[in-house]
Amino acid sequence: MNFLTSLVKQIKLPKVIKRIILIILIHILTFVLHLSWKPEKFANQEPLLNIYNQPLVACGDSSMSSGSWDTEGKCSELDGGVHQICIKNISESTPKFSQKTGQSDWSNQRGKDNHCVCLGAWSLYQAQEKNTDTDDKKVLKCDAIPKAALTEKYVSKFSEGWNKWNGLELKDQIKNGVEALVDNCYPVADPQNAEELKKNYCKFAQKIPVLQESNTYSNLCES
């Protein structure tokens, strides 16, 4: 900015004209800087893969209203967001999901549509539903969940990690959330997919001490 001011001063024109020129140059510079700015992105380092190390599929389709997914219907969050867990038919599969996680009653208004949610809300909901009749329901569209959801970077997205959510957090809820995700998605017909998920989960859980206290970790990673 000082450079532009010095440059304009050297021009032999009336002060009013110089001031107008300076203002125009400042606006041009601001516009150029705005065009060159890119937001921080939170995404897989490799091409978009799901938790089975297969190409990520869409969570939603053209028949559904927007569910926090990208223009391709995927829970990719390439723009730096955090909604990477795809719930099928959220209003029926996880009743009162948004209310129970400290939000408005939007989830019950989704009809039969899917929705991408964040790990914090998913974990809190699972912690609340543990040992209920909905505890073992298969509610996730697993091939629509990006591999990045099982990474230390995603779990520690915020300074407190996903154990904090809307001030309603429960003790070690992250363990309930990740355990429920894997329990939903591990029993698959394709043994190769099961093995890839097992590898991704175990590699990830080895970096998160609280996850090593779960039955899922004992069964998959210590057997």
C-alpha cells in the first residue's frame, strides 16, 4: 500500500486526481488478491476414496433435497467442511437426530432423504442411543463415507476434538461414534472391502488411545 502511495506521488497531476488514481489502484489490488485467495481445504490427500479404499460414491441423488453434500451428492467437504458421515433415510433411521444433538428439528423433516452429518453429532447421538433398540441398526451408507473420516486429522478437526459438540457432549463419545461407524460398515459381503476397512480403522485407532479401549478394536486389531 505504501508502494502505491509513493508511486502516485511521483505523478505530476493535481492532488484530487492523484487521490482518485490511488483509490482505483487500491480497489484493483484488493480485487486481484481476492481472486488469488483459496480457502483451506480438508480432504483426502489421494483421489476421493471411501472407507473401503474404493471410489467414493454419492450420499444423495437428484430425487433428494440438499443434504450437506457437494454438487455431485458426495460427503466430500472439499471446501473445508466437516460433514462426512452419510446416514440413510435420516428421519426414520435415526429419529430426532438433530434434536438429540442440540440442533433444530431439521432431520425429522428430511422425509426419506439421506444426509451428510459430522462426526461430532453422529458420536453424540450414538452415545445417547447406546444399549437401546436402535443401537445395532445399520443406518449408514458406508461406501459414501470418505476415507478421511477415519483419520486423526478429521477426529481432531477442532481444538477439543469431536468429544465436544454443542455443549452436550458425553464422556468419550468419540469412541461410541467411531465404534458405531465401523460396526455399521464392517460386516460386508465383499471380504476385500472388509479387510480394507479393518486396515484403515486399525491404523487410525492406534493413534487415538480411547479407541483402543473398545470391543471393536479388540476384535479387529488385536485378534
